[in-house]
Amino acid sequence: MLKITFLGTGTSQGIPIIGSKHPVCLSDNQKDKRLRVSIALEWEDGFFVIDCGPDFRQQMLRLNPSRLDGILFTHEHADHTAGMDDIRPFFFRQGKIDLFMTSDVHASLKQRFGYIMNDENKYPGAPSVNVQQISKTNPFVLNNKTVIPIEVMHHKLPVTGYRFDDFAYLTDVKTIAAEEKEKLTGLDVLVLSALRIDPHPSHLNLEEALILIDELKPKRTYLTHISHLLGFHDEVQASLPENVFLAYDTLQITTNE
């Protein structure tokens, strides 16, 4: 069984957007307040996070985990990586932190976080990491659990989704190749991005997400990576099929055993 915590369910600017007067940004409903997108995964032998965005510190303070076994990255965009410096408290307690990413993400992070990614002439207060390069063709094992990488396309940028047992996490999706869809059969839980109502060039909108859900037929789906342009949480939830749910920050779910 997996325990999944939605650390953040918002898009790149979060909700509310700084200075915005949009009604969703002014909402008093806590479910309409969204940090940048990320989840935590827990099982008996592991605690891992997928993505480490600019709200990582706030998310970790809120969840208060005792350790961090590693971070899996979907892609290099800032809303998924900009919190790297805040792995330091875990590093000071545990030593090097394991990071899992494709070669393209590794190249980007070496440029942007050279003081973390390179061990030469390291400042004493900087964290150190163990980088494990992954690819869509090779499953790997994390703390006795097999992980299957799934490549999706964010317009022209490859993004890595992940399947653990009968759970899959896909963010920043626009298209998925047929051979990658084959990795998504028989799911208990799918987490899938759905940005807004209107079409977008690099993200699924709500209609496209629901079409993909109908094709893949998971038992339950939770929508994430949500912008204010999707609408108010409660109103959107009321419009969804009975097995589709709008995720919100701090929501915790479990998969079937």
C-alpha cells in the first residue's frame, strides 16, 4: 500500500497569483489555495518526494517528515526544481540525498545548481547529492519497490511520469505515445494534470484530461497542476465524474493493498 500526500496542486505561479484580483485567487476556501505541484510517497520502507519546487520548504514544514529517502524529478522547469537548496536540513542529518532524473534534467540542474551538483571546491554549507540517471526504458528499484518511468510530452519537452505498483503520477502532460500508455493499464489511482478549461499548447485542459482518463480507465483519478482558470474547487468537483476528484493541498490518499 502507498500513502500519497499532495504537497502542492497548483501550476507554476501557484494560487493565489501575486497581485491577482481573479475571483479564484480571492477565494476564502483553503482548497483554492495551491502551492506548486509536488507529492510525497510513503510506504513501509520509503519516503520519497516527486519534484522539489519553490514551495518545498513550506511543504516539508507542513508535513514534517523525519527523513527524505530521495527526490524523483519529472523535468527541469523551475516550478518543479527551484526548491533544491532546501534539501539542506535533510543533508545535514542524513548525508547525501539521492536524486533521480533523466540526463537532460541532470544537465540543466548542473548549470543552475552547480554548487550542489558538483563536489569540487564545495562551500561547506552546501548540500551534496547522489544523482541516479534514469530513462523511460529502464525500470528501477527504490527501497524494495519497482518504479516504472513513463515519458509524456509537455509540448516538445519530455517529462517523466512514474508508476509505483498500481499508482501513477503524470504532470505537465499534453500528449502520451501509445507505447507509454501501455504502461498505464490496470491502475488503482492515477494522478493527472489538468490546467484549465480552455485549451493550452503544452498542458491538458479539463476536457482532454477526462478523455485520457476514459481511455486509460483507472479506478480513481486525482487532478493536479491546476490554475485559477480551472475555476473554484467545489464547483469543478461537482461537475466531475464520480471516480474523478480535484486534488487539493494536504489531501492524503492510499492505494489498495
